[in-house]
Amino acid sequence: MTQDAPRARGLSHGDRDQNPSGIGLLALIREDLRTHDDDLLAPGFWALCVQRLGNARMRVPAGILRAPLSVAYRAAFHGVIALWGIDLPYNVRVGRRLRIEHHGCLILGARSIGDDVIIRHSVTIGLTRRNGAEFPEIGNRVEIGPGACIVGGIQIGDDVYIGPNTVVGRDVRAGTAVVGLPPRTLELSELDKSYANKAANDPGTAAPAPPPQAGAVRRR
Amino acid sequence: MGTASVETVRGDARSADELPLLELLVEDFRTHERKWGSPGFWAVATHHAGERIDRLQAPLLRRPLAALHTLVSTAVDWVWGIHVPRSTKLGRRVHIWHFGSTLLRARSIGNDVHIRHDTTVGPVRSADNHEPEALPIIEDGVDLGSGTCIMGGVTVGQGAVVFANSVVLEPVPPGVTVFGVPARIIPRR
């Protein structure tokens, strides 16, 4: 995020440890487990664990010492893809407390993912097209609904909600919600007028042409 | 709730709770075209069995069976990606087609519901709101296309059809067809 020119938004080369600084590896993994409800059966935790270890191995000098670690990392990386369909390469810079809910068809090719991000299944983060070179940057406290696609060299600001099955190809301002297809931007405060509370369980209120609000439960 | 239409037509108005477990599992097997390899059959049958195991009184019987249930449901989840949380109330003859990324965190799912792959049923925001009011109700005979998301405390009415990749955030009246993000009602021809 810092050292690159604005247009150079490719993935990092993965030549160094990009785990969050200021926390040890074991403490970091312990925190990731806590983020996944201390559930050792959570695929999201294991995918993240492999990603953290893949980064940590880059501290070991290249050559005969690192080679076996790299082989083990690659085996685990492909195992996570084969078993759970979570593709989270080690050269994606991932912040603290990322929560991957459920699994299946998660392609997470972001330049960076911030702290306290929640990603649900079937989310694609990556290139706009095959020979593109620019990857998205995801801010802090972002929640990404199932089936969403976030593509291109865009920036998703902090405190953003991206709705289910939404395709995002433009920058998203901090504190907003992006919902629908084609996507529309709402203020998070609009989203706070909890659709779920307002209309819960009342099929009689559904109008033939529903209002544009996508609605959500309240934050925090 | 909602046992009127489809059930009485078939002359059997018992709910999933009232049916003997074996009969229920046989019915699930038949619903999934009598295929042992059908991921949906394993997901639904495991869930139905799990509900009965939870009801067992004797801890000596319940605990090992509950552990076995966790093992099998985790295997179904990991291998095929179909996750039906314990809290979801599942009706009879629910048919889950195909596999992959199917997460059914509903308050209840009725009888004769068809669910396809990549379907998400759950709260709008995942972080903190799992109380029943924030979860959808899928009534009897609903047909969910692949890639659909049913989010928040909405009710999808009896016999409604949700087309593929639609996102339902509003209650859906019985019998209608909805499509789009967010889903809108398609008028009948």
C-alpha cells in the first residue's frame, strides 16, 4: 500500500513475511482461532493458518533450509483448495482477525485485506479480466456477503458492507454499503434502518415493486 | 404452521417431528431419488437424525451419538460444502440438489422445499445477529434456484419460486416468482 506507485496494483512478490507486525506467530494464530469461535473444525481458520505459516517461512533464509518448508506450505495450500475450496495465497497481505465464514469457492486474490474483515463463501476477489494486472485492496472492518465479486485495482474503504451477489468494480468510500446488481451505494446509516426488524415475518407488507433499500441488521 | 396445503394433499399431515426417525430417513432417501451418493440426502438425513439425538434423555447414549453426528455432519460440510446448523428446523421431503457452498441457517424450512447449490440462507450481516428474528423462514413448497441468497428475518411464502442468483431481502408473498438483486416479483403472464 505504501511503497508502490498508485497504478502499480499487482500482487506482492511474496519475498518476505507479510504477517501483521507487532504480534508473534503463535499469538497471531491463537487470535485467528478465537476469531473463528475457537472452532478447530472451522475451515476458515485452517486456511488462514496455512497462509500465516506460508508467510512466516519467508523469514527463513532461502535455500536448503526454506525449501522443505515451501514444499510443506504448497502441499497444505493445495490441500485447503481441494478440501474446502479456499484459495488464499500467502502473498496476499492479510490483517488481523480475518473471519472466513463457511467455505467453498473462495478466491481471495487481494493486494491486501485489512483488520476485522468478514468474508463469507463464494466470494471472488481478483482481476477484472484474464490478462489484467490490478488487484483490489480491502480496508478494515469490511464485511463481504456471499457470492460477491470484487474486481480490479480498486480500494474498498474502512467500515464497508458489500451485499450478497454484488459485483463491485469501482472504489467504495469508507462507511458505505454497496448492494444490488447493478450495485448501488447506501450510507451505512441507511442500512442501519434495520430491514430485518422492520419487515420481519410480515409477508403482507411486501409490495410488488420492493423499495430500493437492501436493508440489514444493525451494526455492532 | 404451514402444514395445510401440500401435506393434506398427500394424506399425511404429520410434521417431521412426529414421524418415526426410520420412516423420516426412508422418506429423505426417496426424496433424493433413492441415490446413496446424493450429498443432499446425507445432509438432510444427518440433520434429521441429529435432532432426534439431541432429544435423547440418557447422556450415556446421547453423548457418543452426538459426537458421531458432529463427525458425519462435519464430513458432509467439508466434502460437499452443505452446512445445516443444528438450530435450523427442517421439514419433510426437503430436497437439496447438487452440492457446494450451501449454508442453511434458517429459523425453519418447510416441507417439500427444493434447494439448489450455492444457496445461502442466513442473517444479513454475519457478525453478531443469529437470534431467530434475524433468520429467514422458508415455507412449504418453496423452490430456490442455484446461487440464491435469502437474508434476514424474511418469510418466503408457500410455493414461491426464487430464480437463480437472486438476493431476497424482502418478504416474498406465497405463490409468486421473484428474481434479481435485490429480488423483485415477476408478474405472471
